[in-house]
Amino acid sequence: MKRLPFVAVVLTLAGLLPFLFGACCIVFFNSGVPLPNLLMAFVFYGAICLSFWGAVQWGLALEADPLVISTGAKRFDTARLVLGVVPAVAGWLAAYLAFAWQPIAGVVTLGVAVPVLALVERQGWRQGALPTGYMGLRWIATAIMECCIVVVLLARLF
């Protein structure tokens, strides 16, 4: 498999800016906007990120096998399709808990879902199912998101 394009790295890091911005607003600038609204925005963007990571799995699963293209048939990786839906469901659960119960419950759900998904993807990477540079970029994104989540949780405790 080939390396990731540079634009994928730049866009991944740019995609983390709303999450970083949300964490900073919650920690430093929560006097102007009610805190539950900031927490909800934070959780909802985290849910969107989880859904996007699941969509990566769908894209790879739906990619036609080059050896099968000549026959006109397509091979779909069912396990990958299922694993592509799980992050979206986890994101929905985080958003639902934040909306229906307490915003902080959504943050905690994200705090569990983000690293668990990375560990599952790591297993796929070890089996050669992901592009070469994907996991390095994924670990950076996971570390940034998890740090933001921990900072928000600590800010809510103190």
C-alpha cells in the first residue's frame, strides 16, 4: 500500500481545529455562552469525527478488488462494513446522552469510544488492511482528541 497524500495529513489536522477550539472555549471562555451549549457542540463534533472514521472503513470495504474487476463482480468486506457503522452508533450514543441526560455523559462516551476505535483500527493495520501512513496519522488525531476530552473532563471537575 502507498503512503497517504500530504493533503490528507493537512486536512486531518485541520479537521481537529473545531475540537481544539471547543475544548479551549470550554476551559477558558465559558462566561459568554452557557456551558451546556459549549459541551453539546464539543460532543456533537466528536460524534461527527467518529462517523467520519467509520466512513473510512466503508470506503475501503467498497473499493473493488483489482483481481475481481475483470470479472465484473465486486467483493465486499462485510466485517469492515459492520465496523464502519459502529463508530457512528457510538457517536450517536454520545450525542444522545449529552442531549437527553447530561452533556458530560457524552464527553465521557467520546473518551471511551475514540481510543477503542483506534485500537480496533490498529488491529486492522497490523493485518495490512489500512494504508501505510494511516495509523500514524490516526494516532496523532486520537491523541489530540483524547487530550481535549481529558482537559474538558478535568475542567468540569474543578
